[in-house]
Amino acid sequence: MLNTREIRNGAPMSDQDSLSQRQTRDIGLTFWVTGFVLLVLMPLLNVLPPEDSWLHLSDFSLNRFGKFLAFAILALGLDLIWGYTGVLSLGQGVFFGLGAYCMGMHLMLTIGKESVYGSDLPDFMVWNQVKELPLFWKPFYSFPLAVLGAMLVPTAFALVFGFLAFRSRIKGVYFAIITQALALVAWLVFNRNETNLGGTNGLTDFKQLLGFRLSEPGTQRALYVLTVLCLGGAYLLCRWITRSRAGRVLIAVRDSEPRVVFSGYTPANYKLFVFVVAAALAGLAGMLYVPQVGIITPAQIGVLPSLEIVIWVAVGGRGTLAGAVLGAVSVNLGRSVLTNYFPELWPFILGGLFVVVVLLFPDGLIGIMRQARERFGQLKAKATALPEEELG
Amino acid sequence: MKKVHVTRLSCSGVAAIVTRLSLGLLVLAGMVSLVAGPARAAGAPPSAAPPPLEQALAQIPSEDDAVREAALRVVIEQGDSTILPRLEEIRANADRSIRLAIKPVIDLLKNRAKLEGPDPDARRSAATDLGTLGKPVAIPWLEQAAAKETYKWVRYTMLESAALLKLSGEDQAAKLGAVNALGDLTSQNAVPALKDIVTAGSGAEATEAQQALANAAGASIERIETWAVWSTAIETLFRGISLSSILLIMSVGLAIIFGLMGVINMAHGELMMVGAYATFMTQELFKAFLPATMFDYYFAVAMPMAFLVAAACGMLLEVTVIRFLYGRPLETMLATWGISLVLMQAARVYFGDLTAVAAPAWLSGGLQVMVGVYLPNNRLFIILLSFLCVMTIYAILFRSGLGLRVRAVTQNRNMSACLGIPTRKVDAYTFAFGSGLAGIAGWALTLVGNVEPGLGQNYIVDSFMVVVTGGVGKLAGTIVASMGIGGLNKLLEPSLGAVYGKVCILVLVILFLQWRPSGLFAIKGRHADS
């Protein structure tokens, strides 16, 4: 009874076999065009036109867009686990936070004697009268280890948590609640001072990364380009996963888990795999987020931020990779514009988005685009095609 | 009343005589008896000329310490509350050393007067104050007051204070008696003083009497500490039960809805907030339109208000949103979360960030059940309320037509529909009822915290955990789970701290779900899904 409804969402996805050659070429084209705009055009608009030209893209805008694209990586991960596999994780912010804190710790240590108190220790430790650098901070002196940590810590954590959760077949609402509790608990723990992670104020006041000043526009531009490249990589990885045989099992798990079991598969393993991949992507997103934004606090990893990720994906269109990217960018863009002009209005809009999208537009922006296309009778042949092709 | 008046007059008379004798200042004392009498009878306005007795007291200290001491002693022994205004006046005009000397006298007399006052709480706090002032003169006052005292715990404090005062005296026999008495009273407050006695008695040059005293003190400390272990245990238990009952009130509505429709209403916390604000509004209406004597009734009136307002909100929510999402529990979660954001922000914009509800008088204060265990009335009330709620819900579920239908739909929706039960209607009513329960929870929570937009968020994740751990379909699961989670929370808090206690509980819940993936009491069926 429950699954018949969900199949409706999944139906276009299961038609992958019917893709024609031309459609595949189209997907490639949109992908390359978007990639060109993000990777080449936007940085060029930032560098080339004079500052008063209408074509000029300010450093601030580029940096902000870099942040949105980092969020898009995070959204891709959530789309894998929620949009494709049907497992709602409300704790994705925790994995994002783990990655971000790993990178933040490295950046904290590279401040060195430039800090306010002129000590080798991070400022908040001087504040809290910690005399010696805690042992778990030591590996983060090294940049490669920090990058590795930002990927491996969330992955390992997701592996343990996911193993316990999926092994005992916690699913649906139960899994959502448990992951939400995880987000709450992580928020509480990161807020504590004695965990030596900066408490409520988090990690901030970063100066440099690998010798490059973070305040330089050039550094930020490079970080932006890196984020675009990572997003492209993450997109291709997700695309490859969702189109592989394993990806089909994921969709099958979403649409009817019992049937997958009866067909001789073990859904728990597939779910665990995709949960871990999502966590790794979240860690990567967090790692890219920190040097661009310059601060990471527990407020980024709580219950509400974790839920917001879900709304990005829902707005863009769950179950479509392009939708996740589109949703992350558009919701955050809307947020930063609206909180500027009407700060009190944003929670209403966010809340309204949850309701309206779920009730009226279950396929999100991508779904709306597809409907519009169908209505105008264009591209009739593609009425049942894969949603990914829209944005590529 | 009359009797007190007479005692007072005779007291002051004696005070006048003794002052005269001990100070040997006959002239001044004569003025006391002449002027003080009429002034007292006239109610002693502070602006009147200072009576000669106190004038003497104020003048003499400036000349000779010994005289001052003697005068103050007399004032303490013979004075009463009627001379307080004059003492205050002297104090206000005197220099620092005299002020310091007079202060304890004033405190002693004030507290002595309070010992005989009509309010038991005031009597008790006066007894505590006298104990900490450390003046042995207060011992007979306390003992006399204790002999007359009818309230057990006021008497207890009087005796405790008297014994504490005896400890600081010189009389060995009295000290020994006091040490034993404090042991009998299992007085927590006495432990530092008793420990001092033990250290004094364990020294090499301690006298035999000191050693005997130290032994007795050691025995008393041991008794007190054993008692303390028990009382802490009982208090922890109470706190656990209190938190559990809050969780239970909050999650029971959630659990019924979850059991029936398989959806977690993420706006449940905000429906509680609605109930709390309904209580607040009722209070404001009472303040604005009804006489002050009626004010204490507002809280009783607020309960149906909270229930109805929250139920109406729930009904609206069901009709406009949830109805369209049946069979899609995850989407329902997201939509209700969106609604919770909107409600929270609406409350923030409309009411501002902090509004408090004044608990009615009959719910303030508390109940002392044993030494060191004090149970606040509002917590007791919430425990009682959660019990009543559960009873009512059981009655509705098992003794009414609606309850029968709810149970049928919970067990097998399709079969119930086939048998002619209007499942959609049952859903709507149940959702409204569950929301109303959230309103009642909000009403109760105004007793233990502020009314604020974030009210619902404080415990909501915990109550989700309760529902998940308890499982669907059986209320017993919710009851056991809220007891377990609330109790564990308070049990772990002292040793691990609140945060790590929560971490621990999350781990335990996850481990528990390894063993029982769909909660304590899952409905047994032959679904492939479960």
C-alpha cells in the first residue's frame, strides 16, 4: 500500500534502458555547458571586466557561489540516500560537520603565532586554559592527513552507525528519528568546551592554507574552481553509481524493499554502501566549505541545518542528481537574498517550502520543468526520459 | 493577641529595670521608663525622639566596649520586635563599628519575632537564620518554639538549629547531646561542624572529653551520610519520574497518531507551544477582565482552552496537509516539520521571545517527605497529570466507540475500512485528539519553564525517541519507554553530565533497536514490511 505511491516518483527512473543514443549525447551537452559556465565563465567574469561593469562578478558573489556549490555536493550525497534509496537521513549535517571540523582544525593550526594571543595553540584553547595541544589535534598539522581525515572520519562514522542501523533493519520513520537524534547529540557534543573543538564559537579566524592567504581573492578563486571540479567529480561518481547495476538495486529498495529481499539481494548492504558514500560526499563538502566561508560552528551541524539539506533536494527534485544541485544552489541563493531584505520572513518561507513542495511539487523544480516541457509539446519523444538530462 | 501584648509590655518593663541596674545610669533609665512607655503605646513612629533606653545603648558603646556588650546582651535577652524600629534608627545614625555590633542584635530579635509568626515557612526560615547566626542565646528560644510547633518540618529545623548552636558552646554534656541529636536528625547541615569536632578530637593533645565527643561525632556523621545516600537516591528517582512523566505526556499523543497513521507529527512540539500560549492568553484575559481574587482559577480554565486550541490546530493541519500525504510517512514528516517552522516563527513574531506564566499559588511550594528530600508541587502535579492522562486515554481507547474504531484501524486499516469504519474520519478525530493532548502537555510545561517559541523543541527529540523505542500500537510501550529514557537521563546525569548522558542514551537506544527493531511492543503480523 505504501509502496505503490512511491513508484510513481520512481517510474521515470526505472526506464533507463530505453535511453537512446541521442539522449545520452544531450546529457553530455548540458553537463559540459553547465560545467563551462561554472568553471570558466564565472571566474572570467570575476577577473576580466572592470569593477563598475555590469558584467563584473564581485569577489563576494563568486565566493558565495562557491559555498553554494559546496552545499550542492552535500545535497548530491543526500539525494543518493534519500532520493534514490528512499532512506531519509536527518543527520547529514553531522557528516558535513565532521569533514568541516577536520579541515577547520588544520586551518586552526596553520594560524600559528598570528593568533590574537600569539600562542601556538588556537585562541580558544588559550581562553579555556588548555596548556597542551590535545593528542587528536596533532595529526592535523599535516595537510594531507587533514584532507584524508575529512573524508575518512565521516566515512568511518557512517560505516559504524549505518552498520548498526541497517543490520537491525531500522528504516523509514525510525531511521529518520534516530539520525535526527544523532544530529541533536552531535550538536550538543560539539558545543561543549571540554571536547576542545571551540565550543559554541566553533573554529574561525583562519589565515592561510598551504601558504596561500585566505583573504586574497586569488586564493578564493582557486578554491571556487576546486569546488566546481569536486562537484563535477561528485556528480559523475553519483551518476555512475545510480546507473550501475547497484544503482538499480537502490531504486528497487526505495520502491519495494520486500521484493528486493525476495529477489535474493541484501538491501542492508546496498543501503550501507550508499550511506557511506553520502557521508564521504558530505565530508568533502564540509572540507571545501570551511576555507571559503572562514568559520565552522556547531550551529552548522544541528537538527535544523540537517533538515535544510533535505529541503534543498526536495525543492530541486529528489531522485534526480541535477535536481539536488539545482535545489541546493537555488534555495541558498534565495535564502541569502531574502535574509538580507526580510530576515523575519525566511523561516516562514522555508517552512512554506517544505509544505508546498511536498504537497504540490513532489518532483521539485526538475519536475516542474518537465511538466512545462510536456505541456508545450516540445521534445515529445522525451516525455518519459530521464530527468537528469534537463540540466545535465 | 491580647496575651502577646501583655507579655510584650512586661518584657519591656523588665528590660528597663535590668538596664537601669546593670548600667547604673539611673537618670537615663528613668527617662526610658517615662518616655518609652507612652511612645510604645502610640505605636512608636520612627520620627519620634529616640527613647532613652536606646539612646543609652547608642551612646555607651562609643565610650566603652564592655559596657556596650553588656547593653546589647540585655537588649537581646529582654528586647522584642517592638524595639526594632528604634534599633534600626540608632544603627542608621551610628558609625561603622557600632553598626556592626548592632546588626546581629537586630537579626536575632527579628528572627525571634518571626519564630512566633503565623506563617510556617517564615518560622522555618527564621529558625534556619538563628542557627547560622551562631548566638547561643537563641537556643532556649528555639527549644521553646519547637515545643509549641505543630508543623513537623518547622520543628525539625528548630531543633536542628538549636543543636547546631549547642555545638559551638562550651558545655561538654550539651555538646555531646547535640552531636547525638544531630545524628538522630540526620542533619546534612551539621556535617562540616561535626567534621571539625572529629579533627579536633583526633589530635595528639586532645583531651579525653574531646575524644569522646569526636567518637560520637564520627558515629553521627556516618549515620548522616548513610541517610544522604538514600535521600539522594530517592531524589534522583523522583527527578527521573518527573522527567519521565513530562516525556510521557508529550509522547502519548504522538504515539497514538504514529500507531494509527504511521506518521510522526514533527509539529507536535509546536502544538505544545500552542497549548502553552493558550494558557498564557487565558492568564492575560483573566488579568484584564476579571477581579484579582479570581486569578488563581485561570489555570484550571486554561486546561480546556489549551486542549481545544491545540486540537483545533491539529484538525486544521490534518484537513489541509496530512490528509493528502497518507501512506507517505517521510513526506509527512517533512511537511509537518515545515509547519512547525512556520508556527514557531509566527509565535516569535507575535509574542516576542519570552513570556512567563505565573503558576497559581496552590502549585508553588512543595512537599517535604523526609530529611533532605523536597518535592516541588508543580512536579508532583505533572506526575499526577500524566497518570490521569494515561487513565483517560485508556478509558477512551477501551471503553468508547471511537476507541474501538481507533484500535481497529490501528490493527488493520484495510480490513476496518471493509467493515464500514470511516477510517478517514477516525484519522481526523484521532489526530485532533492527539494534538489536544499536546496542548495539555504545553499547559503543564508552563509550570516548569518559560513560555517561548522554542518550548516545543526542548524535549521533542527525546519524545520522538520514546515513540520509536516504545513501538507502535500499544500504549504500554510508550509508558515503559518514557520511564526508561527519562529515568536513564536523570540516572546518568549526575555522573556523566547532561550532554554525555544524552549521547549514552542515543547509543543505548540504537543498541536496543538491534534487539527490537520496531520498538518494545510491535504489532505482530505477517507483513513482509515488518
